[in-house]
Amino acid sequence: MTTINDVARAAGVSAATVSRVFNGGRVTAERAERVRRTAAELGFSPNRVARSLRKQRSSVIGLIIPDIENPFFTSLARGVEDAAQQTNLSVVLCNSDEDVEKERRYLEIALAEQMAGVIVAAASRNRTDLSPLAARGMPVVAVDRRPRGASVDAVMVDNQHGGEEATAHLLSEGYERVACITGPEGASTSEERLAGFRTVMSDHLRERGEDQARLREYIRYADFRVEGGRAAMEDLLRLPEPPDAVFVANNLMTVGALEALREAGTLPPETGVLSFGDVPWASLVHPSLTTVQLPSYDLGWTAAGLLQDRIGGVDRPLQTLVLRTSLQVRASTGGPSAD
Amino acid sequence: MTTINDVARAAGVSAATVSRVFNGGRVTAERAERVRRTAAELGFSPNRVARSLRKQRSSVIGLIIPDIENPFFTSLARGVEDAAQQTNLSVVLCNSDEDVEKERRYLEIALAEQMAGVIVAAASRNRTDLSPLAARGMPVVAVDRRPRGASVDAVMVDNQHGGEEATAHLLSEGYERVACITGPEGASTSEERLAGFRTVMSDHLRERGEDQARLREYIRYADFRVEGGRAAMEDLLRLPEPPDAVFVANNLMTVGALEALREAGTLPPETGVLSFGDVPWASLVHPSLTTVQLPSYDLGWTAAGLLQDRIGGVDRPLQTLVLRTSLQVRASTGGPSAD
DNA sequence: GGGTCTGTTGAAATCGATTTCTTTCAAGAC
DNA sequence: GTCTTGAAAGAAATCGATTTCAACAGACCC
């Protein structure tokens, strides 16, 4: 492993000069050229560990996500990475596995490794603690979920709007009895999506002069997982008057709901299904599955941008950016069959 | 940020003693206790950058994969991570995006960051160059694909066996004209899977006394992507005597093939489809889709084990482990319909 | 009592870069 | 000719840990 001193000796200059050549100090053209040539010959590349130690900052940013197997987060990761490429930062990805303890360990590593900054999709809104990072002045951006009380920049999704859009779309297609399967009670993402559903359905029922109480009957809380979605859908199907459409608050539960519907023999478009978040491949098979597209890639890209600003020393008040969802209509099947 | 010197001063000992307390040196019980208490009070955690510089090795292993959005690789990543947890190594994940240049950059970073070791699923069998790492004595394990000429440990999938198993299964279900859509010509994974197909089909045709030439007609090379799978399937369907079953050599192309089949109105089980590699969600919707399960998680787990052995200094000849695939039969639909 | 051994300890060297501090030298001003 | 100014370059300090080395104290044996 050739070091800066090897290069210095071979080029007949001091280590300081070599460093200046690579970091934009003042060096006469002739020497700079000689240093560069020697460095190339020896295959020198600066030791990042030593550099980080001296600079008290590495050129790596950490990205902590709760589920590496969820396409939403991998797409987000792509966004972060592409943005980081532009400024020579490298991204290291850490999978907290929805486990606050594992996440804590990774946050500690980020500190101990003196990473330039961290982007976190928190494992828990309540228990994720970003304060140690903030305390030591490490730039942090929260993405998708903002831990309670954390004073950091954030990039979020407009969940309520997405819920409204989804529900309105199902109604516009002619479905009448629209249900909602949302995530855990208390989780902000599931509550916000549900709120969107409530708003639109409530208006709809009022216009129709129908009983608002029906709204509640068609709401199920589940756990954002396949099995939970399935159970909730089965439960809805057992109602005396089952829904003819359902808004499912995430992609995994949608898979479960589709399973339940398949068993009941009432697949889309007979029963309308609208998923919050893309269901990457099932949608190829189920052309009538409309989804609320989450701006996952943009979330990552935007978060990385904010982080880089902070790393660069930009001094402005904390920001929260909210990105909108968009409805992806796969095929206009005209809604429920008319029989 | 409290350093080891702060702790030393506060505890009235030397930095060397503090270091020994945390690294298992000989220190009298009384002092050790005092140091530990002081460290806890000051919230000291050793600076990993400084430690890495001194030890010339960090406690991070790199995992370089070519496509973070492919569930095969994310599952592999889980395996690596779970295995690494056990020895306090942390894993950082880098996405080479099937780009040899990007991959080269990450390999360089691994060196410059003095990572403890690297696990690589190479972007290219020909052009990925692992020799710089090997030259500097950094432990490397290749996984899934072994770059040509690289002398490193490797963990591979038994592609040929998987291809045989898949083809045999389709025949056993009663399909007659089985086709194969494989990856790019020259790629080892696609050639091996195809070889498995050829072996079994060739035997089958011979037994039946049929013309071996038919084998070739039913083979298509594509690109391991959705669109390629679709195009290949469309092409096969245009044959005067289209296949009644197809073995598709990866998950993404299977999605494409299913699209083509849906348009042609001959979905499984009417036309048999067997995917090499899981198609996570489509399979929930297409119960009759049998898949060759790749041991992705185990690949990661095993590779991490090999790497840790090397990091620990185990000295044994280079090893290549080959893991078998397993057939996952989703539902015995009894093969093609009898009409 | 002198000599050897062993177990603790701290001072100092070390890892490899960056950055500060000096020194040197030359150009330009008066 | 002297003084000022500024650029260029090297020597040395620095980052924060680990590790080597030397010093020392106490136990033990002749």
C-alpha cells in the first residue's frame, strides 16, 4: 500500500506538497505535474481512514432503512445513491429490520465512523432517538417517517392527499361500498391515509344522505403485512353487506387482500382494489389494479439533496418537504360490472 | 466527543490502560472497574476511524451487489447481515447497478476504507477485476457469479441442476413442448441453466424417438429483463407449433413472459410456466406458478461465514461451495388441461 | 541479600493523511 | 539598495486510538 510519504519521497517533495496537489493547494505547475505522474505510477490512492481521522469527517453518508426487502425502500435508496454520486459521497446502506435496537447500533456506528451525515427512515416514530446525532452536530434527514420530537430536516409523503385521491378514484369508477384497510392504530402513516379516506367518504355519504355510521363498519386496522391484509379482507367479506371496493393502505397488505379476494372469487375489477404504494409485479398480472404511486425515488433524491446542503454548511431553518403521491390508473375497466 | 484521553485523565490512568480495559489487556480489577465507570459516565465510545487507522483494518465488511431492487439480492443481503451480526461486524451495502465502473469505484473504496473484507456479486464475469483486493491481502468472497480468473473463495448456485429439475418437473406434469427462455449468451448463469434444460429435454426427445432439432427451435436467448422475457415469449407464441410450457431462466423475464401469455389468453396452467428464481408476489396471484427456489439467503449467510473465517486468519485452500436449488410446487393443478 | 520472573503501568511511537507554522525566495515599491 | 508583500514549500503538529517498550514493584528462589 503506497502512502503519501512514498509518493513524496519518489517525487522529491514533501508530503504536504503531495497533499496540496490533490486538495487544491498552491503548487507550481511543474511540481504538481511531477507529483501527479509519480502518484499514478505508484498507484497511490489516499487512505480514507487517515483522511477521515484528520478531517474529522468521512465522505460517506449512511442510509438507514427499516426493510431492505420492501421495494419502496430500495427505490428510495436508489434515489439517495444517484443524488450522492454527484458530489462524490458514497452511500452505505444499513437495514434496521424495523428493530429499534438494531437501528440504535447503526446510528452509533454512524457517529463512531464520523460519517458526513445520515438519512433515516425511522423504525419507530416514538422510540427512534436521533438526538445523539443532532447533539454532536451530525447532519440528519428524516425520510418517510419523522420521529417524534426530532429537530431535523424531513422529507415526507402527503399521505392524507393520497388517501383522498385513492378513495375519490374508487368512487368515480362507480363503486359504492368502499372499505379501507389501514395500518396499525397510532402509526402516523396509517392514520393519515385513513384520514384521507374518511374525508372523502364522509362527504360522499353526506351528499347521498346516507348514514355516516356505515363509514366505521368498513374500516379495518391491520399491521402493514401480507397476513394482516388477508385477515382484514376476509373479515370485510363476512359482513352482511360486503364492500364492493377496498382501499388498502400499503402494498404488502394489498397482496393479502388479493389472496382473500381470489379465494372469494371476486377479483378486480368486480371488487375494486386500490393499493397505496406500488405492488411491483402483481400489477402486471392484475391489470385493473390501480395504485397510489409513492414518490419513493424522489424521496431519496430530495433527502440526499437536503443532507448535502447541510453537510456543505448551508445554514437555514429546519425544513420539512412534503411530496405528493400520484394516481396510477392501470386500465380503465369502467368499474364494477353492471349486473 | 469524549476521547480516550478524556477518560484516562478523568480516571487518573493512562490512555494505554483505558485501551487495555476495552480490548482485554491485563489491568487490575479495581482500576478496570474505575475506568469502566468513568467511561460510562462520560459516554465514551471509541472512535472507529482512529482505531481502524491504527489497526489497519476496520470492522466493516462490504457487500457489493448489482441490483438492489432485485429481491434475490436483497434476500442475499439479509443472509450476510444476519451472519455478520454474530461477530460484531457491520455490513455496508453498495449497489453497483450492473455497472462495472461503479463497481470498480466501490471496490476501491473498500480498499481505501480498509474494510475487513468484501463479498461481491460481480457485475460482470469478464470485466470485474478483483485482483487489486487480493493483491493487498483483503479477504474476498465471490457470490452467485465468480469473475473469470479470480482466485477467491466463492459460493455459487447449482444452476445446471436447477435447470434440470425445472425441466423435468414440467415434463412430469404432462407438458410436451417445453421451451426455454434463458439469459444472455455467454453469461455463465444463463448457459448453465440452459444446459440443464438441454440435458433433460434431449433425453426426453430421445426416449420419444423425436427429432433433436426441435430442441433448438424452442430456445430463446434474452436479457434477464422484463421486456426481454416478454419479447421472447411473444416470439415463441408465433411459432407454427407454439410451446405448451416454458422454463424461464430468471424472475424478471418470467414477469414479461406472463404478460405475453396474458395477452395471448393462455395463462398457466394452460401453458406451463416455471420460473428460475422466485417471483415474490405474482406467485400469490398465479397459484399455478412453480418456481425453482434459489437459496439466496443461504448464499449470503454462507459467504459471510467464509469471509469471517478468512478475516479471522483461517488458512486453507480456496473453496467453492455450491448450493442447490429447490423446487417449490405451488399447487398441483395437474398440468395442462385435457381438452 | 542478590537475582530472576511476572504482572502492571505509563510514556512514547505509530498508523497516514491534513493543516498550521515557518522559512525561503523573488518580485515590486520607494 | 532596502523594505514590503506574497507565493511556494517543507517541518512539524494534529486527529484518537493501539501497541511497543521500558520501568517498576512484588513474589519467589538460591
